[in-house]
Amino acid sequence: MAITAAQVKELRDSTGAGMMDAKKALTETEGDMEAAVDWLRTKGLAKAAKKSGRIAAEGLVAVAVNGGRGVAVEVNSETDFVAKNAEFQDMVKSISQAALGASDVDALRTTDLGGKSVEATITDKIATIGENMSLRRMSAIEGDSVVSYIHNQAADGMGKIAVLVALKGVDNGIGRQIAMHVAAANPASLSEADIDPALVEREKSVLTEQARESGKPDAVIEKMIVGRMKKFFSEVTLLGQAFVVNPDLTVGDAAKEAGVEILSFVRMELGEGIEKKEEDFAAEVAKAVQG
């Protein structure tokens, strides 16, 4: 019988299983929902489903570069202990290599990884290691050359902060210096033209209110805002920031002196934006003992 997308979604929602696993379970059981749940349980996938509600904010970010294309991925786990596990690290490395041929994170989830999809591979690893895991995101950039840098490296090509820098022109060593700068300075955008308009308006609003409290005329305040916004852009844009290697130059000027142009960059920090659940150590140990 034909399995509908609605059936697959229902089974996924009720079990937490991957899309391909849910579809296969329904196919094997001819659309019988209860039998499909049991089929997933017999394959050990129900165990993975039980873990799916746990917050996974640890893990690793990893990079892979091939010629003029670079990718960064984040794969999360529940604890830092798993992030140090060689089995987990091997999986993350394989996923980052697979990402070189994927257009985005959704395509990466369905990309083949040794005979099964990336999503299915992670589901299997949840069942064997016993922690919730997830492929959270992927970013890719391209240029004449792409340079990568890992801060707080846990293993080759993976750690807590991953940086990619795409250059136009031949890299003569400036690329790694720029990547290290990005890791340390965490710019909001490449240039003023690329910055999020909402961030600009929020900053301008705050600076305007601060200036008005001075009691100065509107004409003076307007000039004050222009100067303060110029300073703001120099602090948050990569091209405008003072270069950590030589603060007398901006990053943009340093790149120009080196004969290259910075096309884009990616800075991916592990767990950023994830709300972590705080537990005391005794509670964490007790939870681990209970399984």
C-alpha cells in the first residue's frame, strides 16, 4: 500500500524516529501504526526516541575544506563526555566530509553516509551511546581559497569554535590570521552593507536616547549619532575591526596589503542560542545512575 506523508509525520511525532526510519517501519507493517511503533522498538529506534526530549547543547563543531569550498557543521550531544568519545568524533568528522557535497542542512540529513543517511546514522548512534544527539546546522562558503581554524580543538578539524574564511586571490598566510581574528573578535557581519538592519536600528535607537539625555540641540545630537554609529560599525564589522595581529590596520586594510579580498566568513560556536538546563552535579550523577 502507498504510505502517505501524513502517516510518516504521525509516526515521527509519536516516536521521535527519523523520517526514513518511520517510512520504512510503515512500509514493513503495511501502514499499521501500532505495528510500526513495535517495529521501531525491535530495531532499537524506540530507545533513541526516548532520548529525543533531552536537551543536547554539548557536542562539537567541525570543518571540512575541499579546494574553494568550505563547510562547518554542528552536531550536538547531551554531555561533554560524549563529545570526547572517539566514536562520536569519527561520526562528526564523517558528517563534515559529507557536508561538502550537500547544499544545506536538510540535504545533509538525507546524504548517504556508508550505506545509510546521516540522520539514520545519528539515530543509530543515539541507540548505541545512549544520549540524545542531533545535527543542528551547517554553513558553507566558497572562494578562490578557503581557510579554516578551530579554537579549543578537541580533535583534528573539530572543537568548540569553528571559523571559515573565503578569499578572492592567493592566500599567503593572511587567511589563517583573519580566521583567528574572527574566532576572537566575533564580528557581526563582513561589512556595514551586510549587517542586520534590525541590529543597526536597535543600536541607533539606544545611542539616540543616550544623546538626548545630554540635553543638546537636535542638530548636535544628529552629528553625535553619525560619529557613534561610525564607531559601532568599526567594532562589529570584520572589515572595519582593528586587526588583532596589527591594531594599526583594519582587517580590510590588512587583507588589501596582502593582495586578497575577504569574500565571506563563518563563525560557528558550539551551543550558541541553545537554552541549557542547569542541574547540580549530584542530580546529574543520580540521573546517570538511573539511566
